[in-house]
Amino acid sequence: MGVVGTTAFSTAGEAFDLIRSLLNDRDIPSVFTIPQTGAARLIVNVATITLATPHPFQVSDIVQISYTSDPSFTGTQRILSIPSPTSFTYANVGPITTSGNGTVSLIIQGDVYTDAVLVPHVNKAYRKVQRKLLKGGSPTATDEITLTLPLGSFWLTDSSNPQLPTDFIAPRTIREKISGSSAFYAPYMRRVNQIPDCPPGPYNCIFSWFDDELHFPGATQDLDILLRYEKGSLAISDATSIITLRSGLDVVSSYGAYYAARAIGSKSVDVQSLLSDAEQEMDEFLSMQSHSRQYLPARRRPYGRSNRGRSFGWT
């Protein structure tokens, strides 16, 4: 069952933008003009840039020096120190001299955490949220498909005909009926550890799941099965990819920001705070999922009765 992109689903590009905001890496122009005598090497091999106005730079920020009268001052530089609100220093090979003019631009904004850099971190966050949803039993992490098993079919695999869905992770429930009939599906098939060695019947009634394959006794007629399964959403590849978690933008972005900051390093954010925020977002997201299930028409089975494969004991 395909997912059609709607306003309910966010794109990976929206996650990238939010992550850059969380990591103070927004693409905001930040260009400063160097005065006529604003570039100088007051000591050998260390340049000092003095601007006419205060700057927002910090130690270890990466800046681009351009168009100075003396080209030996230009290039991509990492700030060593901030002597005053209007000046900064960086390593610069050369003798003591004075120059000026040109510009200084902060190039880390929107340039460190680019889309290409963020893709693997957002995918890691995306998978983590899906795993937590699966663990919490959320229906958001499941899908349902109808397949026809020809008579004598003993298994469903990634290469059988028919085959398991490409986003299949593990089975939740399976029901069956005579293929093409208008009859209701039979009760849920029972999951067993091993298929018994016995003559086949008109229905399978049981199934086993191991070695990433579904196994059946093999029925004596074609059967339609209604397979509900735990699904894994496709990985994102670029900014246009859809995150198929309804209202899941914030939690995926929060985890993505944490993973990116931890992997690359960030001087302007607290990595542990990012993790705390992500965990809080996850708790709220799971709470929202749980709250929505409280309004489903359901009744609790009495204790002692078999749930026949149903999750959580609800009917």
C-alpha cells in the first residue's frame, strides 16, 4: 500500500531545515566589511582582523577572508581568539605587516550541516522512531495486505510468488479465506514455533515465522490471506523524500540534530540537551499515539481466554 504525500506528511527537507535551526546552522547571510587598515599581522604568522562594528564570531568558527589589499590574508580560516568584540585572530603565515579592505563572511551557517551531511543522521533518527513505535505497539508502524496463496504453498519469502511486501519486518496477524469467495475471513491463524508433520487440510490455520520466512502447512485449495505486519518505511535519499510518520517531523528532527551534533561536533549547542529534548519529543509522540487508540471501539477480552494472535488483547 503506497503512501501519497499530503500536508500530513513532512519532507526530509523540512527536517533538514529544522535541524539546522536547532544546531545554529541556519543559512543567514553574515558578511562584514574590513576597514582600510583592518587586517594586520601584529606578530609573525598570526593575523588580526579589526572591524568597525561588533561581530558574532566565536573561537573555532570558520570564516572566509576575501578581497584584502594584501592577498596573503585571504582564504578559509578558523578563528583562534576574540581579543575584543570587534576583532578576531587566526593563524596566517607571513611577516608583520598591515593591510585592509575586503570582507569577512561566516561560512558555517548552512554549510556544515548540509543536506548530504544530514541524510544518514536523519535516516538513523527515522529508524529509531520507527523501532520505538513498533515496541510501543503503535498501529502507525503496521500495514495490511491481501495475498493469494496457491494450493500447496508452504511459505512466503522475499523471493516467493507471491512474495513478502518490500517494507515487511515481521508478521502481526494473519487471516485466511477461500480465494475469490465473498465469505468472511476465518479467525486469526495461530502462530506456532514449528509446523507439525501432518496431512494438509483445506485451511492452513497455523503459521510459523523464522529465518525471515512465513511457513504454512500447505492447504489443499487456493487461499486469500489478510496479512497485517510490522512495516519499515523506506529510507530518505534527499530533501524531497517523504517522512511517512504523521506529525513525526519534530521527533525525527530532534533525534537527527542529536546524532549530527554528536558525530560532527558543535560548539554552539549542548549535545546532551539535544538528546533530552529528543527523548521528551518521543514520549509526547508515543503518548499521542496511545491516546488516539483509546477512542477506538474495542473491548478487553476476559482473562484466561486466548487472544489468537491479537496485539494487546483487544478485539
